[in-house]
Amino acid sequence: MLGRRCRFCFTEGTPPQCGIDFEPNAGKEYFVSNVIEQCEFDGNFSSGASFHIPHLSSASRPVSILFRNCRFNGNGQRGMGVYATWNPAHSVRGHIDFENCTFAGNVNGGISLSAMPPQGFAVNFRNCLVDGRGCKTSPISFNNGSSPFDFGGASFSNVTVLADSADVVSFYGMTGVGVTNVFGNVSIVTPDGRTSDLSLASFAAAHKPDPSAGAFRAASMRLQNLSTRSPDARPKPDPVFCRGRQLFVQEVPRAGKWTFRFLTRQVTSGNGGHPVEVVVEIRDRVGTLVDSFTVKEPEREYVLESARDNIYLFTVNSRMNECAVQSPYPGHGIRTDSRLRIHPGDGRKLWFVVPAASKKVAFELMAAPTRPLTVRVLDGAGRVRATLDKACEGHIVNIDRKPTVENEVWLLEVLECGDNGFFDVRMGGNVVAVLSDSPEACLENVKKTAKKK
């Protein structure tokens, strides 16, 4: 394919709403010897050029695409964006090249590279200008998101970045995932006229893979062992909105009718968002299915009828949208022995119980892309035991403690999570891996004190 002196401008309406979109549907499709030159990609609702190629694999023909002397200006998302692979061991081979191209005035930066495998596939920039002044995010972003492999395969030669600050490249990845096999330098010009060079090798060294993070073990817990810590309390509900799947736990102390509210919010994006269809399953302490239903409205009241004291697990799947379960009763929270996405996170306070005999508290925390995460962990006496300051990727937080006589209620406090940002959390160590929206709502293990010697 050859495209010359074309304008791909003001695309809006049908997703993906980009100027040009390379998106094969099967591995047998291919992009070979494609040349796009002297073209403009301006004012599109999403990105100027998008490459979504995970359907290609190592069995596909290698990619070879060249953009030469092109402009990517004023697009609603990015100048260009690549999403390369789901599996680095079977990623497509080849390269995408940009020569003598300009990226300017794009809302969320000029260059975005995502799910890039560390070897075999590369995106190369030569003699390019990136004007990132006024962008909401970094002019250049490396983003492997929730992909469990290291980022790689990018090179920059004679690339200049005009920026509001010297912080022009960002990386976002899971805990332990790092940057490798990126090459070259970018020249940075800030508003005060100062110039500096950023070595991609130095950037990679500052974001090295951390194999030790693989040693993180989620906290173990059994639903049957949980009980309400403060059964006579009247907690003030402060519902926690989660995106995707959450496991909400509620103990009821006796037979009766118990009223809850399901609150939903649609997540909108450049494509308008997905319809709200929250699927709910409720099971008792032995796993018997009690009820299942779908919530489509913004708010729905639900009455749970229990024939006896019991503990219930609500499996709530909001998919791409958000849902919170509002409970006015003590003894509730959300399980975090698997990853949980909380949105929004700014100002969020979450309480949990640390057993008296515990010697270790651990968290796996991951910020939303380009939205720094600042949190602190406070113990039962209100002392700050750990902080995470403006983290932009996954981190493990480990806290050692001495056993105490009684169980303690600790606090995870989110001080900053970016504008409308989310964060992912998973708990490890010896804790009750249930986060509650108030200290009075907490659940603990049945055994409440350590054994005396």
C-alpha cells in the first residue's frame, strides 16, 4: 500500500475514530512494504494513527510500515499509538518506522507504545519532532498496562521533544515488569530555552525488571473463618466503586431481611462507553447459590432473605463500568486476595484487620497510566508504617510488625490518584484480605487473640 499527499482529518463517529487504523482481524492478514508519506493526520476524535495488531503472531508475515514526512496534529487522544501483542513469545515480527514526522498539539501526547514485546518487533523514530507542550500526559509513553511481560523494542534517533518539563517519557507496567531493549536519545527543550538529552538506556536502567516481585504471595483466607469485628456498630456507608469484578462479603448475624443498594456508573470514553449490565451472583458460606440477577439502572435496592446467621459472597462483575454495593450493616468489605480495581481512588480510605499474631503486612499496588499514586498505611495506633509517593507503575509494599495481644484495625489511605484515576490493589502477608469502607464495618478471623505462651 502506498499513501501519498493525503489528509486523514476530523474522523469521528464510528470507533476507533482515528485518522488511519491498522487493525488486522486474523493472523493470515499482513502489512508488508506499506508506505505513507507527506500525509496529514489532524483533528481526529481519537488518535492520528492507530496500530492494533495482537491478532498477528510469529506465524504471520513480518510487519513493515513506513511513515515519512507526515504530520500528526491536534488529535483528541494521541498522535500515534501501537498495541502490539498479547503474548511476547508469539508476537509478530517486523517494524514500524517514522521518519521526518511531526507530532504536535495532541491532547494525550504524541507517541504511545503499548504491550510491546522485549524482542522481535520494533517501532523506530528518526529525525522527528514531538511538541508535547500543554499535553495532559507525557509526550512519549511506554505502557504495558496489565501485560505480565517486560516492555521493549523502541528506538529514537535525532528526536526532539518540546515540553513543559524535562519529564517527557513515562512508563506504566505491572509490579516487577520493567523496560529493556530501548535505544537512542531524545533532545528535550523546555520553555526556559534549556536543552537536555535523555538517554533511553538510562531510562531503562531506572525502570529495570524486578524478578523478586514475583515472590509476592497473596494473603490466604477462608470465607468460613470470617466474623464481624464490631457487631453492635452502625457504620456510615461510604460505598467503594470498583471496575470489573469484585467480591463483596457480608456477614448477617441472624435470620431476617437485609437491604442493600447496588450503585452503578457508566464509564464513558471517546467511543461513548459500554451499556451498564452488572451481573451479580450471591452465594452463602458453603458456596450454595442464593440468587443471581443483572443490574442495569443507576441504583437498585435489593433485599436478601436469610434463614439463619450466615456469611454471603456477592460476585459483582461490572465489566468496563463501575459498581458499588452499599451496606448499612457491620461485617462487610471487598476481598483483596486477588487484584481489585478501585475507581475513583483520590481521597479513598479503606480499613482492614491485621491478626494479633501477624508479623508481615504486604500490598501490591498499581497506579493508573499517567496518574501518579500516593498512599500511606497506618497501623492501629495511627502511626504511618509505609508510604508510596507518586508511583506511576506497580509496587510491592512490605511492612514488618511485632505480634500484639489483640487484632488491630489498619488503614490504607489514598492521598493522590490523579484526576478521576483508579488504582489496583492486592493484599499479602498475614492479614484479613478484606477492605472495608469504615473501621466499624471490618471483618476479622474468628480467633481474635494470639495464643499465650
